[in-house]
Amino acid sequence: MSVTYPIKNRKLLELFKDYYVSTKPNPRNYTMIVMGLNTAFRIGDLLQLQWDDVYDEKKREFRRHICITEQKTGKERIVAVNQNEQQALEQYYKIRRPSAQTDYLFQSQKSKGAPLSRFQAYRIIKEAAKNTGLEGHIGCHSLRKTFGYHAWKQGTQPAMLMNLYNHSSYQVTQRYLGIEQDERDHVYLHIEL
């Protein structure tokens, strides 16, 4: 398995995110990418989301938080739903109303009642990356890493990033997000002797 990278360039990130809106409209794929970028869930956890996780049928409104138990760690994670996620979910819900609250949010078109496979999610992400000029190793995990990279660039404290990712040290988080090299480059490019 190859190492994936975060999408660091904001303009390319916007093109990537909007690929399934403007170039090849597909609300499911767009919502999956938006949710992946904004929750930092691992792809396995993201694909297991059901409508009940994001929509309260009794109140007829979208939830403000998503609560999951991570498959890998067994730990509970509670993630606030931001405005981008809210808008994507609302548009998606209008088009694809679930028949049951236990329907998977990102349902497979081929396997009735099943979520998208990890491989299909990878193909969706790779297609958007390829067609928007993103080079390098972009895959499912890039969504999770992109969240952390941009959180770091916006000033999120290293301790918070470590906590979000359940990493044991800041060095692990730096490597994970690809920020070690960015920091080294910054030093070399700004020291002009």
C-alpha cells in the first residue's frame, strides 16, 4: 500500500471538492468527499454512516453532531457538523430520501442495501483527483490528512491534532500530515545569508 498525501493547495482542493458538482454531478460522491474532508473519519467509518447518524427523523432535522465508535480504535468520537457538511447533506437528502433511517448514507448502486466499498470510494476520489490536476498519491486517506493539514495551517494546536487523530506524539502527527518537510522548507527559503 502506498502512502497518501494531504491536498495542500486550496485552489486545487476546491476544484477537487466541486468535481462531483460542476464537472460530473453526483450528490452522493460530492457529499462523501465533503464529509470525509470535514470529519477526518477513516474511510471505513465514513462508509458505515447511516442516515440516522446524521438525520433525526422525529425532529425532522439534521443532527449537529455525529457520534461514532471508530472501527480501528474502538473509541467513541463526537464530531460537530459544520456548515459545508450541513449544506451537502441537505442537498443530498432532497435528491435521495432514504427509505429507512438505517440505510447507509453512501449506498452502493450495485449491492442493494450495502454501503459503498472501500475500493469504489477510492475510485471516486482518484477520478476527482485525476480530473482536477492533483498529482501524487491521493486516495481515501487523503481526505483525513487534508483536514489535519489545513487545521494545522489555520493554527490548530499540535496537542489538539494529536488528540483528534489519537496519535502518541506530535512527531507522528507531523509525519502523518506531511508538515515536517513544509517546516524545513520554510526555514531554508526564509534564511537568506
